[in-house]
Amino acid sequence: MLPPLAQVTGNTAQLKQGFQLALGIIFMFGFIWGVIKIWTGANAISKGDPDGKAGIIAGIIIAGAAAIMGALFSIFGLSGGALTPTF
């Protein structure tokens, strides 16, 4: 008898759709947050704050997280494990 570790019974398509929807919502908020970070970083640079550049880089990473992770999954041959976010 096998131990019941990470076994999903029933309709796995519904589970996958649920994860895709949750992922889409997370990426939507992450994109908005990233754009705000970029905007505040640019504003900080215009006021002479040297930490504004770090804010811009952090905003780019946050806003582009979906594309970055998709690219990494493809590079390492795991594209079958990547989910496409839905809204």
C-alpha cells in the first residue's frame, strides 16, 4: 500500500483552473505593485535619492515576475509544469 502523499483524486482540470485563476490574480496585483514601485523609484531619483535606482529595479522584477518565471521554466525544460495565469 502506497502512502497518500500528494495524490489528487477526481477532476484535476478544475484544480488546475483554480490554480491558474489564483496565479492570474496574484500576477495582476504584482504588476500593479511593480509599476507603483517603478514610479516611486523614478520620483525618488528626481529628488536626488540614490536609492531610487534600487526601487526601479525591484519594480521591474516584481512587474515582470510572470515573464521571468515562464522563461526560467522554458530554459530548464520544465515548460510542462508552468501554468498559464487566467483572469
